[in-house]
Amino acid sequence: MDSYYDPKDLPKFADIGEEAPELAKKFFDYYGAVFAEGDLTEREKALIALAVAHAIQCPYCIDAYTQTCLEKGASLGEMTEAIHVTTAIRGGASLVHATQMRKIAKKLSM
């Protein structure tokens, strides 16, 4: 079965600037600055990016940051743990909204 996402499209990401090169340059300059070594290492930033990629469910990002994490020396265990952190936060964010549901249910049940 064909997939909507084609891994061969990922290298074409830079082409996004063809119609708006000045905006693309600003984005890619910013992107490069964000992922440069700072208070966090490039490896730590890659692990965060991998976790966020799973939270936003971007297959291109998952592919790219899996590769980057491996290149930066992250282990499969570290990568898996980062994704479990994502899952815990995402699940918790869904559950905490139950307070809204409970509040409205109590209000409507009165």
C-alpha cells in the first residue's frame, strides 16, 4: 500500500524556499541556530526533537531525528525513553482535561 508520506520527499525540504527565498533563509538560519551547541548539547537537542516529532506525529521529523540522534551518539534506549516521556506528557495532557469534563457534567447534572 502506498503511503501519503514518502521518505524520498524529506531531502526536498530545502526546496520550500524556491518561492520565498528570503523567508526560507530566515527559517533555516533560525533552525540552525536553535540546534547549535548551547546550554544543551546537540545530542540533547536531537533527543528533544525526536520526542517532539512523536508528539506532533511527523513521520519526516521522526525519520530525520532518529538518524540525527544516532549520529550524535544517542542509544536506542535513550531514544525510546525520550518517546516514553512524550507519551506520558501527552497522555497526562489528555487526562487533565477530564477536570473540564467533570466540571461540565456536574453543572449539567444539577
